Amino acid sequence: MIRQTLNAAAQWGQQIAESIAQHPRRVMGGIGVLLLGTGVTAFGIAPLAPDAADLPVRQVVEALPVTATPLYTAIPASADLPPEARPVLASPQPWTLYRSDTTRNDDTPQSLLLRLGVNDGEAQAFLARNPLARQLLASRQSRLVHAEATPQQVLQRLTARWPDPKNDRGFLRLVVERGSDGLSARLEPGTLEAASRLASGEIRSSLFASTDAAGIPDAVAVQLAEMFASDIDFRRDLRKGDRFQVVYETLSAEGEPMKTGRILSAVFVNDGRPHEAVWFEAPGVKGGYYGFNGDSKRRYFLSSPLEFSRVSSGYGMRFHPVLGRQRAHLGVDYAAPTGTPVRTVADGVIEFAGVQRGYGNVIYVRHRNNQVTVFAHLSRIGVRTGQRVSQGEFIGNVGTTGMSTGPHLHFEFRDNGEHRDPLVIARQSEAIKLPENLRGAFNQVAQAQRQELAAAGRLQQALASTDEGR
């Protein structure tokens, strides 16, 4: 059909050309009259034209010949060409299948590999017997695993990362690879990359409820309570409406989040009074928290022998649950699960570590100025008599030995043989001073952290405005 139309148009064009050649004046005059008439009647004729939407539509399909053009020309091996001029044809490469998943508490090598799209008996046996590869499923904590396999579900490579238990700032990378001799495994050390994260919140009921609402990990919440323990009694002084801003570290291994690090700075407004702290460390000086004025937040005595925990029985008179009568309670009890680590609250020397009457497993630590701390009802003793210990060092585990109705730590403070309230002593103990030669370096760190906390404060205001607008 298309060809017939083109042929007819060509014949008509040829006839017009012959007429113009024979009668040029007549043809040109006729064209002029036609143009004048068209100019006058254009607006009247146009509406009489058929609507394009009403015209019939037909689809014309015509096969066209295709000439195959080779992508390359074969060159005889005998052709006299230099090596660099000879074409190199790439051989087809096999596909590689990639998949990632996380380990589970009840995982076996088979269940993990099947979730990763790997059905490889050799790989299952290798993960079960190889000492390095077995570490992948040795932990209760979930680990992200990456696998590479062939289309036949044969394992080619498997990688996973987890924090190095011997290095707070390091991680371990497990690599299982298939080589010419079969599967092999290696464990590579790496350094975690630190980044800052901002968070803020407001106390509605409890500290941990508020940090959960702000998306702050429990490990950071514990640090927050620890760093302000000498300023705020989080068991009795917390008020609804108290606010906090915090800047803390997140530690990643090659882009994969591993864990949280330490708090870099924080502000806690308790009952209208702000408390500030910033982390500072320098070569030759143990790192610690300081106020922005340079006063150390670390005191000679820690406020608690446990990380932030619930006080189940305070200092003073109470009804003794075992003896069934009123009796002076000359210490503080901390309710905690059996096995919870116990730490010494100050530098000192172990005066006694063993079993003693109602105390059960007990440890006495002698400090300066004839001051002694007592840790009773332990399930395990981790030090020996005469050993020197530093503030915060592990000495034993919570238990329920001796005269005890449940797992807890009984903690006492004795000053020259006289019992004193440990919480009061901790608050009254002197702070450790910042060396004057480090004041300049500290001020630089403090200024940078002030800006971070200001940004966290603006974040809190923005979130509060959003909540009010809902």
C-alpha cells in the first residue's frame, strides 16, 4: 500500500512538471488566482475539513530485510599482526549470587547456609569443624553474614564481622573462601570507625523509659546515669520534665554498625539546674569526664559498686526479712541478678576475701585514711587478700550467699570503724583535678562539644514543636 501511494505521487509530480514546461504563463497565472481565492475564503473553508479524530486509523506492518553484520572478523592465526593488535575475545563469565542474612541463636551451619541460598554439604561440614569458622555461630549476639555462591548454590565466599572482645576499638573479620585446594578460613583484625550521634529527651516517668523513647541504647543510658551520679540521685531526685541532651559515639566496621562507644558530652537539667560533662583524655592522662569549667566529674569514691542499678534497701533502720524484727541496716543493698559484676569504688588493697558468718562470700577493701568498703553475699570472689585494686576494677559477682533471701549486693562503708552512708560519702568525696598544663587542649575539646550539644538542643525543640502540632 505504501509503495502504490508513493508511485502515484511520483507520476502526478511528473505530469505537473511537463505542463509547466509546455504552458508556463498559464500555469503561473492559475496558481496566483488560486492563492488569492484561498486567502479570502480560508476561514470559511477550514471548518468543512474532516476532524482528524474521525479519520480511520490502520496499522501497516511490512517485513524489512535485515543484513547480519558480524561483531568481529576472524583473523587467521597466521596473519602477521603484532600481539597488541590481535583482538581478544572475552570468554563468558559464570554468575555469582549474593545474599546476606543474620545469625540466630538456634542456627546450625546448615540452617544458616540454606537461608543464604547455599546448598553445599562441603561448606556445611567446613563451618562445623573448622576452629575459625566455628566462631561465627559461637555467640548469642546476632551477626550479619554475606555469602557469594554459584548458580548451583555452591559457596564461593562468606564474610562476617563482630567486635573484638580483646580490643574495645577493634573488630574481627571472618573470611571463608574457596580456592583451588577447597575451602579455607582466616580471621582478620580491623579498627572500628567512630562517628558522633546526637540525641535528646525529656523525663516522663523514668530515665530508661525516656532514653528508650529517644532511641538511645541502654549502654549509653547507663553511662549517662554514671557520669552524673555524683550530682543527681537518679533513684530519688529525678523530676518529670527534666531534660537531657547527649552526644555519643557509634562504632562501625567498614560501614556496618557494631556497637555504641562512650558518651562524648551531655547536659542533664534536673529540677531546673543544668549539669554538664564532657569526655577528655590526653597522652599520659587517664580519660574521664569533666564539667565545662574543667572540674572533674570523677570523685575519689564512685557512687555505686554496680553499674546503674536499683537500690532495694537504703541505709538506716529497717525490718530485717530473715530475723523478723527491726534492725539497723548499716549499708546499702543493690538488687541485681546473680552473676552481675561488682567493682571497687576507689583505689585500695584487698584486706579480706573469703567467707564470713551472715555475709557469706565477702570482700573487704582498705582505702586511704583508714576507710574500708565491704561487699557481701557474693556468688564469686574475683580477687585475693593483699591484692591492690583500682577504682572501677572487677572484684566479684552478685549472689545470695550467707544470710540472704535473694540475689543482691550488700555494700558498706566504714570510716575509722564507724559505719557511714556510702551514698553520702560518694557525694562528699573530692573531685580529681585537671592538670593545668592540659587546660588549653581541654578548652578546645569543650568548645567543639558545646556546639554539638547546642545542635542536640535544637533537635529536641524541633521534636517538641512537631509533637505539639499533632
